[in-house]
Amino acid sequence: MSSPTSSSPSQQHIMGVYNRAPLAFERGRGARLFSTDGEEYLDCVAGIATDGLGHAHPALVEALKTQGEKLWHVSNIYRIPEQEALADKLCANTFADVAFFTNSGTEAIECALKAARRYHVVDGHAERVDIVGFEGSFHGRSYAAVNASGNPGYLDGFGPRLPGYSQLPFGDLAALKAAINETTAAVIIEPVQGEGGARALTEAQLDELRAMTREAGVLLIYDEVQCGMGRTGKLFAYEWAGDAAPDIMCVAKALGGGFPVGACLATTEAAKGMTVGVHGSTYGGNPLAMAVGQAAFDAINTPEILDNVKQVAGYFTQQLNGLKDRFPDVIVDIRGKGLLIGVKLIPNNREFMVLARDQKLLVAGGGDNCVRLLPPLNLTIAEASEAIAKFEKACEAARAKAAA
Ligand SMILES: *Cc1c(COP(=O)(O)O)cnc(C)c1O
């Protein structure tokens, strides 16, 4: 209750669930972040893949300002034209027929899991309740999301696990085939794992997963919260495969370009249990979020951005593999897809992030001792080359540290 009389803010009254870097920013522009102590950083975190167009993108700033002066929030008891427009865009460009808007990825996951169970109820198979997920996945922090991902670190100490959730080794389709039975409702998977260390399913695996779930009458849910919205060089990662469209898909992060927006997309069939009154959200799909979301969607869903992602990703992969050859004592693997890049390290990834920060390069952590590079999708080759030069210096520092 007591607070210091000092005027400078402290973390004293912040719930201690984050181990924060001793660093704060006051403004950003594109892939640049400027700290409160006057330093400039190259941002390959981009708000953990949310700021798909970098910081302060003019089209997004304009959309926010314009809508901000008109109308922020009314409630879903009225029609919201901005929401209908973004739903139209998403459905015109994906497998989906309908969208439910949320404020976060986790809420999109909640909607997907509820939709899957409701589907089977109205389909006459109320016994189908089980949700099969994969190890190393991350679906968010709500009770359902942590149960769907099964990460013990996020489950321990929160009482009994919810029934009806299990996990298999990532990409183990033989295990999936054996696990699917007459009580299975849905399979949930990230086509490219984000927090789990940037592990990608192959295109063949995606096709096989789709065929297997379709045949078993089980819904397929993709969590494209991190790998979607252009991150892999396609609007959505599942598009890399031939015939792998899901029944339900969760989107968030770059959907709002840094503004909190999420969506659960579904086919009409998969959403048939989601009838009036069964689900809702106070803020989800509000005019302000939808205006920014539309601007972000229009700016990301262009050949220029998607081609840029492929080109810059190709450059990163080539350069990082070069660094891996030169620093086998530091880097053991380069993985991921597009601009969702994982670099698996020998030195501790958290310590490496500090060494990168010393070079004014921001990278994200990840599972399996990876650091992730998740730069804005409009990063230039010149900026990517600057990131590589800084990454190389961090590798040198890591080597020197190990020798000391
Ligand atoms: C970030 C993330 C989530 C959770 O999104 P929030 O907006 O933090 O609730 C879910 N799934 C994946 C794959 C994510 O990367």
C-alpha cells in the first residue's frame, strides 16, 4: 500500500510475473526503438511478432487517430461496420466463413476450443470432448490455453488439470493417429511453433494432419497467432501446404499491428454450435481495434510485404547458417519459417540476449534454448545485414565469455 515519495516509477507495485530487462523505451520508428536513456536499438522482437509493420507505421497511426476521434467502443449488442469489414477481409483471404473478434490470442484460443466442443454437441456427438495438442506448444495463459499446451511450468500450482486435454510429441503423426478415437473433438497445433523454439511442421506433415483429422471426423484447429499474418511469407502458414486448410484458426499478434486484436476464424460448419448467447466479449471487435486491424491487414496482405518476408528470410537463413559454421561453439541450429527464425544456442539463451542487447540488437527468447528473431515484416535487407553484424558480435562475445 505504501508508495515511495520519489517521482521516478519503480516496479514495486507491478505483480512480479515477469523477469524484465532493465530497459524501457519511449518511442519507435520502423525497426528502431529508442530507449528512455537515449540509446537506439534494432528491434528483432517487434513486440513478440505483433508489430508486423514495425513501430509507428503511418497507415496505422492514421487509422488510430481518425477512428479515435470518431468512436472507440459501443458493444456487440449493436452492429459494428468496422468489424464486419475486417471479417469480410479475413474470410475473403482464408478458408474461413466467419470470425469472432477478441482482444488477445488467448481469447481466440478459448473461442476455438469452445467452438470445437459445441460443434460436436450440435452434431449429435456430445461424447467428443477431448482436445489433442502438442508438446512445446504455446496457446496463451488462460486455464484452457495452458491445459491445451500442457507446459508444466504454466500448469503447476494452479490446481487440477482440466479434463480432456493431452499432448503428443510435436509433429508425431503416428502418435496422433493412435491417439485419435471416438471421444476426440479436435486437434490443436501451431503450424510453426513460436515460443516452443520456432519448430515448423513440414508441408507434407500439414497435408497428412489434415487428411487424418478429416477422415476421423475431428476438427483441426490451427494456432496461427504467431506464425500467421505474413510472418512466414504467406498470409497464413498453412497456405504453404497443398490441402491443409483447418476448420478453425486463431489469429492475433500482427493482426492488430501492435494494437490488441485477435480473431477466431471458422468454417460455417465448424462454427455451427456457436449460436446466440453461447459466447461473447465486451471489448472484442470494437470500432477502434477494427479500424487499426483493417489498416494492418491491408498493409500486410500485399505482394510487396509477403515477397519481402521471403527475401529477407532467405538472407537471414543464409547468413545465420554462415555464422553457425563459423561459431559451432555458439550456434547449433537455425530453424523456423520465414521471419519466425529460431537460433538454437550452446550458451544460455537468456545470457545471449543480454550480449545481443549490448550490441543494441533486441532478440526474443524461446524454448529449447533458442533465441528468436521476429523482425517487422517490412525489414529491409540493409537492416537485416545490420542485425547479422550485431548478432556476429554477440557470438564473438559469447565465445570470449566461454573462454574466460
Ligand atoms: C502469443 C501467442 C498466444 C497468446 O496470445 P496472447 O495475445 O498473449 O493472449 C497464443 N498462441 C500463440 C502461438 C502465441 O504466440
